[in-house]
Amino acid sequence: MQLTHYTSNFKKQKFPIILVSDNVTNAPNIGSLFRISDAFGIEKLILCGEHIPLGRKMTKTSRATEKAVSYQIETSAFTVAKTLKENGYQIIALEITSNSIPVNEHIFSKEKPIAVFVGDENFGVSEDILQLSHQIVHINMFGQNSSMNVVQATNIALYEITKQFI
């Protein structure tokens, strides 16, 4: 018998991870970030940018998880990154760069909380955040394309990170 979210036996838990979006402004993507933040037991979701849509298009995708996930909206992802770093968070950027390593090869420390920064599809994580990051991780890709949707990439990264905490 197929289980539903009412009948599954998954252990509910929170992880010391904050997910920070750097100018992700597509409403369905934001809704999906709420859903995966809930699914992976993320401590908080911080949405950064000028125009963060939290309307009907977002809630259609989020499936009411915006009511269960702690979140805040900020203008500057860089300011958030500096503050989190000053407060002892490991700053992890999800981006393909000349010095990034595969997310599945990085050992995430359980000693400090983690802030994972993801960027929009057009520009990715901003350069100033990359410079501030403790580590830049990427997802190995084997096709012709060099990137994937921010939500797909975030799903893979959060799976890899949280499985090290279990």
C-alpha cells in the first residue's frame, strides 16, 4: 500500500541548516524551496532580493509549507552571508566554479551550523558571496548542459548534506 504524508513513518527532525536564496524570484521556484525546506527539516529559509513573490503562484507550488517553515525576507544576500558567518555558520555556496568540489565529496562539519546559498538560474550565486564562502560545492553533471534548475540542484545538495547528519 502506498503511504501518504499522514501515514508515513518518517522521523521528524530539524537540522542546523539555513537555506538562503540569492535573488531567486520565480514564484514556483520559491514555492518549491519552501517544500524542500520542509521536507529536509531545514531550520530556516531566507529569501533575498528586491521582489520576492509570495502570492498565489508561490502558494500553489508550496502546498502550504510556507505555514510550517520558518522564513524571512531580506534585501541583500551578501549582508545575510556576512552576518551568518560572523555568527559561526559555515557558508556553503552551491555553484559551479573553477575551485568548487562535488557536493557528495565534501565532508560537512557537524560542529557548526550550515548556511547553504543558492542562486537564480541566470546569474547563480553572486561573486561576493562566493568570495565569502568557506566552501563552494557543485553537482557533477554528465550531459551537455552545465546547470540545472535551482530547485533540482538544491534538492540534491540538501539530500547530500542531511544524510551526513543522520
